[in-house]
Amino acid sequence: MAETIHVRGEGGAIFAMDLPLPEGIADRYERGLLVRVNADGSPYAGAPASAPPPAPSQDPGTPPADPDPEPGPVDTAGRPAINAPKSEWIGYVVSKGLLSADDAANYTKADLIDMVS
């Protein structure tokens, strides 16, 4: 039987999800767009705030990415395209540690792009 967790989506709704999370959902969870909560929506106080195990569809033979790539003149790794949806820009700003997902959602897409430019 699969373990069930509850996550708050980008719109604030609470969803029950079985583990392992599907690849697209796991990606959004890792970027901070989805937050694990209790069934009633209160903050989850269980295990450390780490991502649930990835979906089994990921290739286990792929080596992990280098956590400390050599710095270049401009850090554009993982940067969404200008025409990417606002949700991708929120995830990018969150991954850079500039804002929380909730705070970033209050900005316009143009403001998020300016923030990281």
C-alpha cells in the first residue's frame, strides 16, 4: 500500500498524493511550488523538509548533477525562457532563495524576471 501525503498546491488547495509522486509533481515539489502539509492544511512537522522519493520512471543509472558547478559570467543554468509560464519563474526565484513560493506568487511575471536579471 502506498504512503499518502498532503500537499498545498500553487492555488492554496490541499491535495492527497500517493508516494512516489509522479515526475511532474515531484519536480514542482522540489522547486518549492508545492508544500507538504497535514490533512487539515496545518504545517507538516514530521521528518525533515526533504523531497519525497522520486517517481520510479527516473533512470537510476544517471549520475547526479554536480552540486557546485564552476561559476560562469552569468548564472543562467535552469533559468526559464522569457515566454515560460509564471509558475516556472516562481520556481526559479524560489530555487535562487530570493523569495518563498507564497511571496513570489504575489509578484507579476515581469517583476520576477526583473528580480533575477
